[in-house]
Amino acid sequence: MSSWLEQIGWTTVDKGDGLLRVLVYGEAGSGKTMLASTFPDPFFIDTDHGLASIERKVPFISLKRGDKVFDTCRSILRKAENKEPPFDKVPIKTIVFDSVTSLADALLYECLWYPGPGKSRRDPTLTKPDWDDYNSIQNKLKTLMKGAQDIGLNVVATCGVKLERDEIRGTFVGKPNIVGGYRDVVAHDFDEVYFLNVVNSGKKWRYVAYTRKYSYFEAKSRTKLPSELEDITYEKLAEALKGEVK
């Protein structure tokens, strides 16, 4: 009954564990995967099959529709936490979900094709998902995102972007493109949420990360990063986390 007494702690004034949990979203080609690749010792859970833009060698596993994606991801996280093969020899300091957009799509396929005990298999190409399927996807995504954050690693999740009309306010809202309701709450599972965009300045293409709300697109940061940052990297984020970026 009194075991909770042993769990009492005191907050500190330092910068925490120094780990970054970042969600980045934007159009294809906006630099999401490149940013993730700048993190230390990343391991990519690749469902987008878009790693050609990375300019360094990184370990990855590619997953697709029809694979047991959820179970595989949970196994990866468990082995990374316990430093079981291959992570006894492959250094890992960062887990990258590239992308959650494609991961959610694969999980939806999985819900229909591998429905579990007592349910009939449904053809994903012919069957419209029901609300229970979308709830299942949301719960599985939350389990994976929070599970990755609990094992003491940096976590980067990439997403496409979806522009939705807010019927109440009569305007638009830019959100991560994830099937189901998780796109409305995914930002709560990350400390940093950035919208990435490619801007044509007339002379060259600029890769810009917005760390605060920009136009229709939500973003947030607990660091001292400026609201707009070009060519964002892990190094810049790590410095900001220490309070060194003004």
C-alpha cells in the first residue's frame, strides 16, 4: 500500500535527460528524412521507402502492407531496450519512424487482413474500415510512439501533411497526415512538433522548419529555437535544448 512513497521525487532546474522527441511533418521533399538522419546513431523503421535522400549509411528495416507491422515494431523496441541482437552490435541512440503516415496505412491494412480471434478477414481493397478499426490504429500508434520514448532514446517521427477545413471557424488547419483520429492528438505525444516546408526565394530553394505556428500549420517547441530555422539539424536542436540558441 505504501510502495508509492518510494516513487516520490523532486523536480530539478536542469534540462532533463537531454533526449529529443520530435515530430516533423510536411510535403514530400521538405527534408523530414534528412533531418532524422542527422540524429546520433539512428535506426530507421522505414515504411515510406524513401531513404535515398540520406547522405550517410544508416541501419534500417523496411516494412510494408501485409507484414505484421505492429508486432515487428514492438519487437524492435524491446530488443533495442535490452540491447539484444542486432542491437548488441549495432549502436542505436535514435529510433526513427519514417513515416507515421505510411505506418498508419499499414496498420489499417493489418486490422482488416489480420483481425484477430473471433473476427473475419476483410479484403482491404474492397472493405471500408469501421470506427473500431480507426480506434485500434490510434491505440497501436500511441503504444509505439510512447513505447519508443520510454526506452531512453531520441525519437523522431515523420509525417506527411493534411490540410483540413475547420467547419466551426470557417478556416483551414494543417495537421500531420495520419488516418483516423490520431492526427488530432499525436502532437501531445511529442515535446517538439515542426512543420517543414520548401520555399523558393527566387535564387535557391530554402528548407525551412517552423517551430511555432505558421499560417494554417501547427507547431510547438520547448526550446529557444527561433520560429523559423533553415537547414535544421540535430546539432542545432541539441544546442537549443541546452538553451544556447537565442
